[in-house]
Amino acid sequence: MIRLLDIWGRKSKKQRKREIIANNRERGRMGEDLVAMEYAMSGYEVDRTHPRGADMTVRKRGLFTGRVTSTRRIEVKTGPRARLSPLQKKVKKKKRTKVERVDSPFF
């Protein structure tokens, strides 16, 4: 049995770190869903591209022809100080990647 609380009821350092990482993962997923919904409501097709340096690829199709008129990769960051990973920086230089920053008071 893993002992998560000491005799005074405090959580271990590992347990606190696990909770922080789980919370950050949840916030990130909610931010991605929010941005994906905004693009879908604007008429874009949204495809998830995990884990290739961006969170999603959005495509805009022509109204009459149905051909793809523009494609863009989107990287979503939740919080004002979230940094890009080295892979994300590399992909941003090579391809058209837009970094969307989501800082919502709800999460």
C-alpha cells in the first residue's frame, strides 16, 4: 500500500506533483476543446494531430468548389506564461503554426 498521507494528514511530494500534472493536463484539454469549437463554428474542419508538434490542423474549404483554400496548424497554450517545447518551436519555424493562448477564468 502506498502511503499518501503522513501522520499529520499532509500529502507526499509525489502525490502533490501528480495532482498538479493531472490538473494541468485537464486544463490543456479544455483549452484545446474550446479553441477547436471556435474554429468549427467559424467554418473550419478540425483534425487532431497529437503528438506531432501542434495540437490540431484546421482547414477552410471553398463554399462552391469544396476544395481546401487554407490550412493551418494550431498549438494551444493555456495560461499567459506557457512556453513552447523545442519540438513545437521547430515545427513553428517550418510550417504555418499559430499559437493560440487561452486564459480563461473558468479553468
